[in-house]
Amino acid sequence: MPGRQILVVEDNERNMKLVRELLEATGYRTIEAATGSQALDLARERRPDLVLMDIRLPDTDGVEALSRLRADDRTASIPVLAVTAQAMQGDRERCLAAGFDGYLSKPIDVGQLLEAVSRHCEAVEQ
């Protein structure tokens, strides 16, 4: 789905760079936020096709940011994938129960990331 715009929300510069380079190398456009509040502002302004949301963020964590996105008519339908180092038993289920459309654990598996992004961007198109 080249050309799709993805909001990457990540406070770790190294992780941000990795995800940005992977996505842009396959034709996606990225916008970036390092905090939950920045993510909310960018999502409202730019209306991305997909959001990749870290759970642990400064100021507003990923779960709270997701809740605010879902409460806003402008952003409620944007798919949001949790991307987190929280990979203990039950973490995936907690993220999905919180309303995330998918869950990716760190360290990022390139194949899983690109497959999940493609699948969710395809769903937006339909």
C-alpha cells in the first residue's frame, strides 16, 4: 500500500529511526510524534491511515492517547496498533481489550511489522 501515511508514535529515537526507515523503504509516508499529546495533535491535523503507538510515552501513555483518539469523531476510525516492549503473558490481550487494533512487540520483527501495516492499510481502503 505505498503512499499511505503512517503516524509513528515512539519516544526512543533509535526505534523511531528503525521503523521510519523500514516503512519509507517500502513506500509508506511517515509522520512522527515522541509523546502522546503530539500524537493526538498530529492525528487530528493529518488524519493518517494508521497509527503505530508505543505504550510507554512521556506525558500521555499510549492507552490514554488511544482512548482520546477513539473519543474524537475526527480520529475514532483510524486503526491503531500497539507497539511495545511489554511482552509478558497477557500484555497482548490487555492491549487488544483497551481497543488497539493490533499488537506488535519489541524488538520489532520486520516481517510482522510490514504484514500488520499492510493488512491494516488495506482494511482502511475497503
